[in-house]
Amino acid sequence: MSESAAAERVRRRLDEVLDPELRIPITQIGMVSGVEVDDDATAWITVKLTTEACPMRSRIVDDVREAAVRAEGVRTAEVQLGVMTPEERADLKEQLRGGQGAKVNPFAQPDSLTRVYAVASGKGGVGKSTVTVNLACAMAAKGLKVGVIDADIHGFSVPGLMGITDKPTRLDEMILPPVAYEVKTISIGMFVDGDQAVAWRGPMLHRAVEQFLTDVHFGDLDVLLLDLPPGTGDIAISVAQLLPGSELLVVTTPQAAAAQVAARAGALSTQTEQRVAGVVENMGPMTLPDGTVLDLFGSGGGQQVADRLSESLGTHVPLLGSVPLDPGLRQAGDDGAPAVISAPDSPAGQALHEVAGELTRRPRGIRGLSLPVRIG
């Protein structure tokens, strides 16, 4: 059997199949090593997985079969699996790194166009992680390429909030993050078993964040969000050092005590020289079915934080939105189905979509970049 016209039509259909983790057509990264179509209209396709233990093998096989039978002249499809050689994996890694052999932090490079938001809070329990994953999913739903780093090493919760149970795939020393709701996500929780505690101190925490930025292949992102631990400790400082162009997004509840502590988290930017993108108030007043308003945690805390930061930083810090207290938001997190996806029309879902819209209204910037423009 030879590379016939029918086989060429199958290959064109396979251009539509994306690797589930890389989000790149499998035909572009050397995964399709052979396509033949026999006289019985059966397509025989050989696919090389990146690793023997690839957790996405079943999905890849199903996607390849579905694409192949859409080609004219093909009745059924059979997929034979192989594994890339070490040389082929090395070529793939070099391709993914854009020809750069050494590991780099792509988001700290002068030519990076990725907007990086470090989501911070003064204290725990304000729903910072919930806000992070919902904003990420809302941005992805708008068509942006989004990544999330769960930088709360001791209190990781992002995998559960996004319903992620898959482990990252290792391509030698390169890590391919799982994808959920079109968001590429990495967390230390993907590398520990069950309720195992992570008992690390400063240098280990810094190294963990650094590895997330250099070893994990996110590809070209429009937005990267980092879910920071509460307060202004080691990881918040490390993120500012590793991502000097990152912006802080401060999350608070309306409660005066929480707002006061949240303002301190935002004021960290004076030492780290980060810009504060804005404030998000979570667990704000909710409207009950009879029309009355329940402000269980008070009101006005978010605006208070925005005003205090605007005064102390000498620049306008906006209140991006107030997310009302909504039991459905909590339930969506417990179910691993963020509310902006599972209940976009709910009060909380709408508010989070509006905040995501505010953050993505500004395009990927070119300020400070050297543009290839010649005059004369």
C-alpha cells in the first residue's frame, strides 16, 4: 500500500486533531508516522506517543479515528500506537522551545506578550482560588490562551476546583500540564498523593515556583494567572522576582477586617515594583428571591481596598467587580465545574465574567519591545 490520494485526504483530516496537552496538531509535532488506506476503505494510521505512559492515549486514538473516517473514501480507521525515540523527543522539545536548547522562563523574557496576573489576598478564606480558576475559565471561554499556576504550595486547591485528576505528562525533563476547560494548569497537588502535606520552607518554595515557570511547557499564552498563598511571604516575593512584569490582582471580602489585611497585600507592590491591576470583592451582598439584600460579610470592603491602594500607591487602582455571595459558586467548586462554565447566568457567574472582561479588555502589550521598523 502506498501514500495514495485517499491517504493524503486522511492526513489533511488529521491536521484537525490536536494533542490534548500541547494543543498543537499532531501532524505538526511528528506524532503521525504513517497513513495508508487499503482497498476495503480502511485507513491504517500509525501514531507515535510522546511517552509510553501517555495518559491521553485513549483520547488521541478516539480523536484520530473520528477525524480519519471524515475523509472522503474512508469507511473505517485502525490506529496503531508507537512511542517516540529519545532523538524524536529531543527534536520535539527543541521545537516546542522555539529552537532554544536551554530551559528558560518564557514569561520573564523582554519579548513576552503574556499578561501575568498574580492573584493575592491578605488572609485566607476569601475565595482567592475560586476567583482565580473562574477568571481563567472565563478568559478561555472568550477565546484566549490561558494558563494557571497554583503557587499556593502548602494550601493547593486548584486541581479540585477545576476537576482535574490527570497527572502531568513528562517529556524527559519537560512537563506538559493537564488541560481543563481549555486552561493549562499546574499544581504541586498533581505530584503528591491524597492528603499528603507539603512541608517545605523558603528555598524549596522558590525552587518549586521556578520549576513551574521553566520546566512546564505552557506554550504561547495570552494570560497566565498565579494563585498565590495568602499574605506577603516567600512565594509572593519569589513571584515578583521571577516575573518582574507581573501585575497584582487583590481579592478581599467586604468585611472591614479582611479589607484592611488585603490592602497590605496590595501595598507589597511598592517593594516589589509590581503594578496593581485592580481589586475583586468576593462574597459581596446577595439579592434574595424576595428582593431583599443580604450583606452577610458587610459591604464596601472592596471599594475601601481600592481607595486605600490608590492613595498609598499614587495611582488609580480600580474595583473590578463585586462577586455576590452565592452558594452555587461554592457548589460549582466542590463539583470541579467552575461557575462561569457550569452556571454562567448565575449572579456570581455573571460578575466573574464581567471582571474577566475588564482584565482582558486591554490587548497583549508591545510597550518596551523593539519593533522591526525601518524609516527611510
